[in-house]
Amino acid sequence: MSDRGVIFDMDGVLVDSYQAHFVSWSRMAAERGLVITQEQFAATFGRTTREIIRQLWSDRIGEDDIAHMDELKEQIYREVLLADFPQMDGAGELLGALSEAGFLLGIGSSGPPQTSRSH
């Protein structure tokens, strides 16, 4: 067993997830009759889904809707990734080279476990 390992963040390191997140936010919002602009999205990128929902739409939705909207957004995000996986340039080659060199590889992410496991 190797005594060397590397832990990668997923979003922005292994996955160029910016556009996939924006698409999933836009679709989720549209399904709820809401809109998220590119500017709103950019200003909230990196925060948790529930924080963003509260910030953008707390005056239009109830607290009980937040969990459902969070789940819907993440479901759409996984669908977007499965349809067109946006791997960061060189990520696959780097992972292959490290694995071949005997490194243990892992992912550390603040994203939901379902997203991390799906790839």
C-alpha cells in the first residue's frame, strides 16, 4: 500500500463546474417561476445552495421550500454533469499519472455526497 496520497477539491480543480452550476440554478429557478441572473450567480458562487436560496428568494418562498429547491438544484446539476462532463484541462492526465506512480487519490468537497460519488 502506498504511503503517499493526494486529496483534490472537485469544483474548479477536477471539474470546471461554473457553467454546470449556472445552468442547474437557472433551470431550478425557472421550474419555480424564479429567475437568477449571471450577476446574481457570480456574486453567490461558492456559497451553499440553501444560503443562496435564502438570500435571493426568502421574500417569495417559505422555509419549507428551501430543502426541496436545494434537492432539485442538485439533481439538475448531476444531470447536467452526466450529459456533458466538464473536466478541467489536464485533470485526467494528472490523476492517471499520480495513480500510475502509486499515489492514493481522494476527493475532498463541500458538495453533496451524491455529486462526489457520481463521478
